[in-house]
Amino acid sequence: MTARLELRGISKSYPGVLANDDISFSVMPGEIHAVLGENGAGKSTLMKIIYGATSADAGKILCDGKEVGAHDPSTSRALGIEMVYQHFALFESITVVENIALSMPGKMDLKALAERVREVSQRYGLPVDPQRLVLTLSVGERQRVEIVRCLLRSPRLLILDEPTSVLTPQAVQTLFKTLRQLAAEGCSILYISHKLDELRDLCHSATVLRGGRVTGTADPRAASSAELARLMVGSDLPEVTRAPAERGAAPLLRLDKLSLAAPSVLGTPLRDIELEAFGGEIVGIAGVSGNGQGELAAAISGERRAARPGDVLLDGVPIGHLDAGQRRDRGLGFVPEERLGRGAVPPFSLTENALLTAHRRGMVRRGFADRGKARGFARQVIEKYKVKAAGPGARAHGLSGGNLQKFIIGREIELAPQVLLVSQPTWGVDVGASAYVRQTLIDLSRAGKAVIVISEELDELFEICDRLYVISKGRLSRRLERAATDVAEIGLLMTGAGIDDAAAEPCEENKLHAL
Ligand SMILES: Nc1ncnc2c1ncn2[C@@H]1O[C@H](COP(=O)(O)OP(=O)(O)OP(=O)(O)O)[C@@H](O)[C@H]1O
């Protein structure tokens, strides 16, 4: 049988990095092939080369035995190659069908296209309403739109770059069913993920990349997650160690019946939130995305101010009226969920990105930024957190997703905050680096600081947290000791059961907002 895709000696370098180094492998029709490797190993670069979004410096690509010459995404699509990117590319202010029409060749009859969207989404079990405005969709639904957009064109090779990082476990299972169905129909799939259990569940074969080179192949179904991790990292993963928490006497951060109106018609209002985070511990906030996590993070960080100063207390001092910068000045660090655009400014260098929050650490003299100091700080973060980057002058958008995440977390930890709030600390971060990030958060807490982690990954929360809360529909559960709870209890709370509904009535502020 002829391979659907054959790569021969693909190489690509960027200034200072050999991103792909003589990569060769094949994918057969109907095969689900995993590409795994550490952050910065060269996976996304390779996928972009196959899709034609960027070109290789050397090497050949063969599709169904025929060489693909110089190509771009539109010629790839004509060959039946489709790609779903790590970061979505949908326009928010138009409908699903309008978005899809934009990626189709020629002029489209929107009514007929909407009908086809419905058909395809039904056939593959990916419900999508073509008339919905994209801005009203959850991330999981947006992911579906991206996939349906590809499926409409009956792909022969589908590339998925970390498709499940934003999906709930149920949505992942639905996606896998679709992918298996597609593969059974003969479509080949290239699948990138850092979630080794998922790879073992879904993929027929795997190619491992390290430092831009192929370092191994594996049958993921026959290998354990530890074996796959070893292939990726080249050694056993470090065990995360956790000394018992020595909790401080009083909470470093406290939310006292905090209520906040929804920021928009589509947001979630926060209701009577009571939370305590002591020095010496990690507090986790579990929940399915869209239940108020973003709003809670904004209320703690100061991106949104509280109704009363005393709603938010930092080391006993009311800070609810302060903005984000003022709260940072007082020792509240913050790592947002979106790394591009909020955690970092993509076209800025790492030095400039370091300055954004670290200017508080003596990097401004007489109103001018001390670039030498900022560069030194950025270099320190790069080295300590093993960020793969050409140096402090590298642009944020040139870093691989996981490496940028490590840089942002490192920058905030190095600022030695009293309280650190981190949203989704290890999204897109490889298994080795995840262990490092988790260990660093534990160490920060054991140094007497309070760490608050918002994560959808229950395994992660159970691994690092001392106490847990669950957020559901803008309300927070009671506080749970990690050692005295389990996944079943947290899962139940995530559905909203057991979180006092008495106050589910809109708070006064939200009634006003609704008017
Ligand atoms: N546009 C670019 N400009 C400069 N360097 C780049 C660019 N794109 C990628 N690189 C570099 O190429 C290397 C490979 O990056 P790539 O994004 O392919 O890694 P990855 O394996 O997909 O990582 P991750 O798991 O973190 O997404 C990295 O060192 C990265 O910094």
C-alpha cells in the first residue's frame, strides 16, 4: 500500500535553532499517528511544513506517492490535507457558517452551506449550530467548528495540533469517536498531544521528536505512559515531592462574600464567594471551564475591582478597590490562562515581556526602563526554567507554546509574590516541564507563600494541592481538604450538586446588571 504521507529528510531552521533536523517517517491511509516530544521539539513546525503554512529548507513531502512541491495551505487543501491549529483562527463577531464560508474557495451559498454544516456535524457526532455567533461559543464548541470546517472538505490527511487542551473529558471522548470513525473511512490523522494517556487510547503509532530529530518510534497502545515519557525526555521523569504543608496563622488572601456582576451578557456572575488561601499551602479551584473561573481570576488579580474594598483582603488589608498594578505592587502575582496576548505580548522580546511585570523589581530608573537589568532577569528566567529560546532577545511569538508558558510562570515566581494565582499552569506544557512547574509551585508554597491554582485537570489538582474548592455557575463550594476528598466528590460538586443553591438567585448587583 502507498503511504498517504511520506516525509523524507525534512529540515528547517530559525535564527539560532534547528527546529526540524532531517525528519523522515510515513503515515498509512487510515492510520492515527502521534507525534510526541518535549516543548520546542519541533512538532508544530513540522505540521506547518506539511500543511504548507511554512516551508522546509530541505527535504521532500510525498502525498499518496506523489511529490508535493512548493505548496501553501490552499494547495494543501486541494490535496486533501487539513489542519486544526493549537490556537483557533475564528472571527468572533460573525456566525459559524460565515466563518466556514471564509475558508471555502469561491462564492458560497450560505443557506446550502449551513445545511451541509448540519449534515456533517450530525454524521460525526459534533453538534454545531451554523447560525450561532462565534463569540457565544465555548472553547469546546469552537474546537468543534474548526473540526467540522475541515471535515466538510472530506480530508485525506487531518492534522490536529494539541486539540484536547481546551476540552472537557467528555468532549475528548466525543472527539476520539469522531477521529476513529474518520480513520475507519480511510482518513489518516496526525495527532500532537502531551497527554500520554490519550495517545495510548487513540493512536496506532507514534514518532518521537527531540531537539528537532526523530529519536524513536513506538506503538503507543503497547507502551506505558512512563515508557512514552522516557522516550520523549530521554530519562525517567522526576517525582514531584511534597513536604507537609505548614499553614500560616492567618490567610494571606481572603475573599469575603465577594459578588460581582457578569462582565458581559455571556459572562458568569460571581456570587458570595468565600475563599481563604494561607501561606504555606496550595489551594486548587476545580471546575468545568465557563463556570466563572475567568471572572474569579479577574476579581482576584484586580482586572476587575470589587464592589467593596473589604471583599478582597491581602494579608488582612482590604484591596478590593485596587487595580491589577496596585495589587501586584502589594505582592499579588498572577499568571493568566491565555499566554498570547495577556500573559505575554507576542511581538515583544522576552526582555520586554519580562519588563511588563518585573519593572517593579528595580528595573526603572528616573522613569526609564533599565534594559540591562531586564535582560539579566529574562536570562535568569530562561536558564532556571529551562525555556528553549534563542535568548532574551527572542520574540514571544517565536517560542513554542509550552516554552512561553514556562517563561511566564517563571517570570511571576521570580518576582517572589506573597500570593500567586495561576490559571491552567500546565496547558500545553510537556510532561517533564509540567513536573518542574508543579514542583516549583509546591516549593513556592512551602516557602510560606500562598498559591492558588485554577485548573480543569483534576489529576494536577490532586497532585499538588493541599485544599480544594469547586466552582460551579459562579459559586464556590465549601473548602475541602485534599486528603479527605476524592475525584468522585469533586466531580459531583462540579455538576453544581451540593453547592448551596439558596443564593443562586441573582445578587442585587446582577439584577441591576440585567436591567
Ligand atoms: N516563527 C518562529 N521564529 C523563530 N523560532 C521559531 C519559530 N517557530 C518555531 N520556532 C522555534 O523552533 C523550535 C521548535 O518549535 P515548535 O513550535 O515546532 O515546537 P513544538 O514541539 O511544537 O513545541 P510545543 O510542544 O511547546 O508546542 C523552538 O525552539 C521554537 O522556538
